[in-house]
Amino acid sequence: MSHIITLEDEYCEKCGEQYIDSSYKWCKTCQINELKNSNITNWTSENENIDNLIQEMQLKIKSKDDIVFEWIPYNQFDDIKEIETDKDGFVRLCSAVWKNGPLLYCENECGYKRSCQNKRVTLKCLHNSQNVFNEVKAYSINRDEYFMVYEIYGISQAPNTENYILILQCVYCEICGKRYTNIYDESSNWCKSCQIDDLKNNFVNWTSGNEEIDNLIQEMQLKIDTSDDKIFEWIPYNQLNDIKEINKIDNSDTIYSAFWKEGPLHWDEEERYIRHRNKNVALKYLRDVPSEFLNEVKIKVYLYSITRTDELLYGISQDPNTKNYIMIFANTYCKKCGEKLTNLVYDWCKSCQIYDLRNKFTQWTSGHEIIDNLIQEMQLRVETCHDIIFEWIPYNQFNDIKEIDRDDFGVVYSAIWKDGHLQCNKYETYKRRQQNEAVILKLYNSKNITNDFLNKVKSYSIKEIHSDKQQIYGITQHPDLKDFIIVLEYIQCEKCCKQLYDGWCKPCQLGELTDNFTNWTSGNEKIDNLVQYMQLNINSAEDVVFEWIPYDQFVDIKKIGRGGFAEVYSAIWIDGPFHHAYDEYSRNKPKEVALKCLYNSKNISDQFLNEIKAYSIKEYNSTDNILPVHGITQNPDTKDYIMVLDYARGGDFCNWINENYNRLNWLYIIRILSFIIGGLKIIHDDKDMVHRDFHTGNILVFNNSLNMSRENIFISDMGLCGPVGNTAKTEIYGVTPYIAPEVLRGEPYTKAADIYSFGMIMYFVATGKQPFSNCAHDQGLVLDICKGDRPRINESEAPKCYTDMMKKCWDSKPNNRPNAAEIEELINLFYYSYSYDESEFKKVMNIEKEEQHYKIKRQFKASEESRKTFISSYEENENENRRSTTHPEAIYTSRIINTLTKEQIDECLDCKI
């Protein structure tokens, strides 16, 4: 009798191959065959090379959402409008309507059809037979992952000029003609300029009845930067139903829950603002004086814009009876206990989880008090809904136990755990993740419980995600030997069978990179050795694989900056960097990068090599705040070497502050400084280096947005960065006001000199003015700095605790300056003292909030009021005022200083401090 195997609907009915996406019945093999067949008969560009390029692009599809690249006849375009011309006056970009629109996959028909007619697109006109092939490869047809690259639909040709045209996603607003705010997200055609105009026009349609409140709401509305930002509103009190007190009462306020009938505005998929009706919200009644109230609202809005995890503030209302104002938040409180939810996405409450675990302490025992206490301690460490619940596991829970390793300390086994490990869960208090789970059993010769054994248990991780340590599930005991056994996750490399961390096997990946050394060369032994050194220093799957990159990999090269030793260009790297997934490295998409071209770098210097090593090989979203480096290339004409770096679209920190100074507040300022000093701490402590040219021009902002986060700001220009021990006298290079006096006197550059520079950065972000901007940066200023002269700052411009720390940083004696770790700790103390209430402060700082912390908060609040007054007085003319007070010989770009001060150096050496 023959047997029939019934499979789920995962295989293509036509070819029998497994679907790439079974839920949509998308078969890559069939779709590529269909495209190949249509290529033969249905179209041609009448240019064999172009036809081959189109076919090559079509065969790159990987999923149903990918774009089918096409030859598009020019008569398919209507409503063509000129957007941009090049320097020679030729039309470079146009907007147009594509009548038929692109091919989209239709599940019902298991094939492609045109269901998006009259689609708005951008036409990029290529003049003088530009390299069509490289231009096309600079764009993307893949939509499965987020990369900052435009989408491309196909190629056309202008019949009158015969120039080729690239058909790109539309990135320009149909109403105002400006670029959409997020040009890399076609699903969100949100135009900041138009939305702000709409909000302004709507100001006359509502009022709180209080001019100051109205001004605040208007100010908050005009701060929107993206379609994800909420529209801050005046919410009439009669919009709130079912108001109930929540069982969470802090020292000053009562929190209520309510339902907002109309609900908040949000930008939907149909590219319009709609309301989420009957939204559950939290109400916080405020009984402070109006100025205190306004300041608290601004702090809450700021906190949301920085972290995206704090309370989401929707607007303001007013109780008609008591006249008290009310802040309306997203309801982030637990329905059971009234405490704030620990995880808003999963509605998970740490307090309830801990309460449940405590209640179950009596339901189990290991039979050993010390072990029971250890398990309880580990259970109470849970912080998120993804954490593992550490437990006592009966030995009879394990099957198929096999010895796999042995040493002097014990034996390692593999086993199958019948029930599987416990994990916190959204819908239940906790759940078993999977039954019959493979685990590792580490048996220690530990009948007697020692501190070493307890510390070993605590060294493992209970984090299910975002952990670089092996996960631990619990403890068991051998019934015969009576030895205790640690139960760990089982992760193993398929290639070498060694245990893995984060699914990445360092020995195997380094082995592959080493084996590949023979497949490339820069033609220069020093460069090859550098590339190999950088590659062999990766420590995780997320690290950048530093490469030798052929120069013809770069297109759309544009000059964006010039310095004393280098020019900087933006470019598109066609192949893009390596990305680790599914146990291998592959290239996914083109990437926008910065090319730092060093003058006269044909001969490799130690300084050049040190600069590359000082950059980061951590990805853009890491937390070391040092600009990532991707590799090195060489200009084939000049033979100069070029560093390939992440492109910071937001520009340098100096210009960013100048553009946004009026929109900043003190919470924002100290948050930014904590990121900068964190990066400097990495250079000083982890790399054991000094920067040597630390100033606002060498700090870069990744995105020009006020939603500042740690991964949005980088320390760059590591050209003078070097080992701490390398104290040899070299020429002085930098920006005079940022150079420490001992360096100006000819002493070696130390970490303390970088701290002096950080003090000047503190001055700049506090005042909005560069240090010593009112005088020439000549020999006279050098002498004044060496004699102890420092920038002037008024008491009202910054809190006393802030200016005290700033002045310590620029103390004349290097030994009196704090180190980077001490500064970071103090800045964080400022931030938490100012922004956090008693309970939040204790959670973060592990100490009670005391008078000294309230004093810090009072100082920042007072300074904030002074800051608002100053900005209000000079807002219209501030940039002009700042420029008018800058001396024409004040230079804030790095340059060689000792050539200017050679005759004064000897005099400086005699300066008494």
C-alpha cells in the first residue's frame, strides 16, 4: 500500500518548489521564469546593453514586495514638472505621473498586475551619456529591509534628446514642491512644511481661553518633525468620559484614567490625519502656578522626544469647576496595581510580575536555603517581559542526557528539558517557551555551596534578547552525586559545533575572513595589513567588516567639506557593506557614505593608520558615539588614499546648534553632553587614546532632527588621535580656544587636554556662542589663555552646578580636571535630578533623592526661565547678533597653530599658573 504525505500549503502548485512567502503564495522560481518569458517578447529598449541591465535587475527580486524593474516608454508620463536643474542649466529632476504605474504582486492571481495607476514618480535625467549602469545600481528594488536608499522603478528615454531617464520614487510634495520629510519611506508622504502651514491656519479654530496656554500649544505643535510625532492639542474637558482615580498616587499628584471621545490625531496609511476614538488616557491634575505648569509640560514633551519610551503627552485640558489645568497622557498605568507599566508595547507590569513570583516562593524548594535564596534573588531581577524566569528544576525533567565535555571543575552535558524554560508573557503571568527544549547542563563538583559557585550563576544572563552573555534557566541537582548543576541555553555553531553567542561564531567568521585574504589586495602591503588587522578585530555580528573597496564602487560623488589635511565627499557605495544574517555575510543594498580624501597620502604614514584605527567598527546604532569606518579606497588619478566613513547627514555639531539653539532647553543640552562625553570616555578608557583635536566642528550629527538619541551624534576627525603613551612633541594643530594651555606652552597632549576642550564645548552649548568669539585668534589670545583667561559667562546663562563643572574642566592645572567617567556620572546626575521624580530617581540612581538633588533641579529650572526670556528677546535676530559679535579673525576650523605662535612659545613656558 502506497502512502500519501499531506503537506501544508507551502509548495508551489506549478513547479513544486517551496514558496519564499507561503502566506502570499509567492514563488521566486515561477515569478523569475515569468519575467524571463516576458523579457523575450513583450518589450525592448532597442539597446542590447540596457535590455541586459533591465533583465539583470529583474532577476534580483527576493520577495513579493520587491520592485519589478522595467523599461518604461516615455509616453507613459503625464504632468511632467521641472524640479531641479544642474549647474549648466540642464534639467536634472522632474516630477511626473506614470499612467500605468508599477507591477505589483497579486495573491489572488499568483502573479503581477498593475493596480497602482497614475502614480507620482521622480524622473532623473542623465545627460551626456552618464554611466547608466552605475547610476541604476546606486538605487534599490528591494523593500524587505530598511536602508536609506531611493527606490527605482525602471528606465526610460527622452525622445527628443535620447538621454536616458531613471524612474525613481516620488520624494517631492505635490502641494509645495519641497522634499518629503522622510524621503526613504514612500508609505509616508508626509511634508513637514505643509503640515505646519495647516496647523498655523487652524490656530483660529480653537482656544483654551488663556493666551499663554494657547502660545504653548502652538509652540509645541510647530515642533513636529516626523509623521510619527503626535499633534499636541487643547482638549475640551467635555471630551473626557469615565474619569476614575488610579491607585497610583505620588507625593504631589493624583493620576486618573479616562476615555477621550474623539481621541488623538495620528497619520494613517492613506496619508492623512485621523483620530483614534475612545482612547484610554491618563490625566494628571496640576495645581502649580502657571509658569511652573508650563515648564513641566515642556519637560514632559522633551522627555518623550528624547526617549520615545516615557509618557506620551497628547495635550492640555482644564477642569471647568476647579480651573486646574490637566495634562493628558497615554495611559501607561497597570490596571491591576496602578503602577506604571514597565513595557508599554506588551502592557507588562514588573510590579505585578514580582508580586506573583513572591507568592509562589512557598510552592517550591530545592531543599537548600542558600540555593532557594539565590533562585529568589535571580527571579526578582526580571526587568522586561522578555526576561527568563530563573527556577529550581527537578532532575527528572531532563531526558537524553549526554556527556559532551569534561574538565577539573566538572562535566558538561547536553539534555532535553521536557517542560522548557519559563518566560514572562504579555497575556499570562509567565509561560513555558517550548517543550522538549535542548539545554546544556554544567555539573560542578559542588556538593558544598561556595561563593565561587554562586557568583558563577550570577554571571550568566536572564535576558532573552539584547544580551551578549549566555542565558541561564535555573539550577538542578544530580540525585545520586548530589552535585548542583547549572542549566543553560543550548546554542551551537553548525560548522564547528562550538557554543555560540547571539547566533554568531567568532572563530568561524574570522576563519572565513582570513581565508578570503588571498582574494583581494590593495596593492600596498601596509594597507593590506591594516585591512586584515581591522577585520580580525570584530567581536560581534553587528560589527562593521572593514574592507578594501575599489574606487569604481562609488557613484554620485559630491564635495561637501574641506579641511586643513583633507576634503570630504558624499557618495553612494554601490554594493554596500557586509551584513550578517543566517550564519553568513552578504551584501544587501547600496549605502550613502562619506569619503575623506587625505591630501598627499600616496605614502602611508603612521598618523593615517592611527586615524583609521581610532574610528569605530561598531554599527551606526551602537552606543560608543564614535563615527563608524567601513574601509579604505584609492583615487586612481591622484593615488591618494580615501577613508570610507558613515555619512552624517545632519552636518557638524556647531552648525546644528546654531540652527536649533532657540529650540533647545536644559534637559536637551545635558542629554547631548552625556552622549558626547560618553564617546570621549570610550576613546580615553577603552581605546586608551587621546583625541588631540576635540571641538564642535569634529562632532557630527547623523540626522538633522531634534529627536536626539545616543546613536545620532558622533565624534569624528580622528586624524590626530593616538596612543596615550605617545607624547612626542609635534606641531600644535587645532582650534585655538579649544586647545589646553599646557599644550600651547609645548607640553605633551594628554587626556586632560581633551577634557579642557570638552569644557569649551560645554560653554558653547550653554551660551550658543563660541569661546573667545569676540577677539582675533592670534598670538595674543594664546598668551592670554596660558595666563588663565577663560570665556566669560553670566550667572543667569547656566546653573551654578553646571558652570562649576565646566570651570573644573578648563582648570589651568591638568591634574585638577575631572576625567571623562567622572564628568559622565555628574552629567547624568544633573539629568536625573532635574527630570525624574523620587521613585524614578531611586530606580535609576539606586539612592534616595535628597536636598542636593532638589537644589540641582531648582538651579536648572531657574536657568531655564532666564533662557526663555533671553531667547524670546533675541529670537528674531539671534543668528545675526551672533555673527555680528564674531571677530573676523576668529577661526573655528582646525589649523596649525605653532607657526602662528613660534616666537611666543618660549614666553609661554615661563608663565606662572
